[in-house]
Amino acid sequence: MNVHSGMISLVIPAFNEEENLPTLVHRLMVVMDQYDSYEILIVDDGSSDETRFVLRQLSHQYPVIRYLSFSRNFGHQMALRAGYDNARGEAVICLDADLQHPPELIPALIDKWHEGYEVVYTVRQPDPTLSLYKRTTSRYFYKLLRTVSNLNIEDGAADFRLLDRKVVNTLKEFKENDLFLRGAISWIGYRQCRILYEPAARYAGRSKYSFRKMLKLAAMGITSFSTRPLYLSVLLGFGMSLFALLFGAEALFEYFFTNATVSGWTTLVVLSVLIGGVQFIMIGIIGVYLGKTFVEVKGRPAYIISDTSEIEESVTIW
Ligand code: UDP
Ligand code: MG
């Protein structure tokens, strides 16, 4: 007998995905047909195309579909978070709207959940059709993240995963605004299991992850889970002091035992530029963390919902 028989929630962040949503929803419904109870919760991340209209129609047509619309674009991570906050299922599965995360893999995730795993995450198989650009940026991102934080996140870890209700409730306890979900999930523990998958090509439209958004995600991943960059300044400070000591000894030696002391101009200029540069970098790093503290202290809501299928339902009742 299964220990789990509750509802399963599928959470889908969507930013300008009007062309993908109908196909996605139909493919999901075919896969989910074998389960007693499920819901599809789509989070519209402030789309500027017809996504919201498409969602309204779909949710009228199929009662299993719910949606939330953000008041503006808050980013993929926030959309996922709103999904976790509002999902009602005993298990919550997140997947992208562009069909790169194959819906046909969902039963495999659910089977693992039935076996007793509380986190079933997926890892992208190296995919030769993925652009070299995406592959390299992603590889270096994970490498850097592992080096500076204490997290052990694998290459190609995706936001395509199943979480048990217990884990979702734990995530809801996180009060920080700037939550890097992949890091948080690796950090919280529980019984975790990994599944390999082959990503499909994007069904329609272009990638919504611009280079700027990727950089932002990388910076957030690193600074949310590690204060190691701050220690860098201490290390560099020690290094430079040691260097200064040796250099000072050499200068004294030259002063007392030779008469070539005026020739040091180049060294002085190089040194002052070097120290100035390093200091700017260090002040910058400290500034980034200070900025994060500033944002968190204000305690603003992480995202704002402007429209939902639920509000609409209550409107039609009246
Ligand atoms: N997405 C989002 N907000 C954003 C950017 C992307 O909700 O600001 C969604 C997008 O609609 C998709 C998922 O996040 O469902 C992954 O984005 P995308 O496929 O563009 O990223 P890629 O696969 O190219 O890394
Ligand atoms: Mg994609």
C-alpha cells in the first residue's frame, strides 16, 4: 500500500509563455490522468504578452488549473517560491513552462516519492544540442558556487524537482527575500534522491533567461549561502602585509648598503595602484553583503500577486 495518496501539485513559472502553455497543459493532463487528485498551479511572472489571458481561459476550461499573476516580473526564483507558498498538494513538482523538463518524467519522480524520498531532484544529462554558451556558463556557475559556498550542488542541477509537503513547509519558514532555491534545498537535508534526465528543446519562444538574469542568479547563489568572499580580504591583507615586510627589508637593505635608493619610483607607483585596486575590490565585496543586509532588514514582501484564479472565482460567485 502507498503511504502517500494525497494531492499532487504541479508548479509552473511562466514569463511570456503564451505559445507554450496550452501544449504544456495538455501534455501534463495526459501524464497526470493516472493519479486520483492533482492540480496545476501556474505562476505568471509579470508577463507582458497574452499569458495572463491564456491562463484565465485555461483555468475556466479545466478546474485542475489555478494561476497566480505577479504585479511585475520578479524572476524565476520568486515565481517558484510563490508556487511553493500556494500549492496545496502533498507533493509539489516544479517544472519549466517551455517543455524542456519532459512531463513524461513526472511518474518517475512520483514513484521515488512513494518509495519514501522527500526530495527528488533532477540533473540534466550533458546535452550536445544545448548551445555551447549555455553549457559553459552553467558549468562555470556550478564550479564557482561549489568553491565559494559549502554547498554540494551538482553540475546541471535543475529546478525540476519533487518536494514532499514537509519540505515545502520547511521552505516556507525561510524568511529571507533573496532565496536561492537550489542552495536552500541542498542545505535543508531530508532524504534526497537524484534522477537523470535528457532535456528537450524549448518548444516555442526564446529563452527568458538573459545574461543579466544569469549573472544575478549566480551572484545571489554565491552571496546567499556563503560569507567566504569576505574572508578573501583578510587573506589578501595577510598576503600583502607579508609582501610589504619583505619589500621593506629589501628597501632598508638598499638604503644602508647601496646608493641606488632613488631608483624606486616605478615600484612605488605599481604598488600604490595595486593596493588601491585590491582595496576597491574588497570594499565592493563588503558593499554587496551590506546591500543584502539592507534589503533584508527592510523586510518587504518577496513578491506581489496582482491577480489569481481564486479571486476570480469569488468574483463570479458574487
Ligand atoms: N521564467 C520566469 N521568470 C523570468 C525568467 C524565466 O518565470 O524572469 C520562467 C520561464 O517562463 C520558464 C522557466 O522560468 O518557465 C525557465 O526559463 P527559460 O526556459 O527561459 O530558461 P532556460 O531554459 O533558457 O535556462
Ligand atoms: Mg528553458
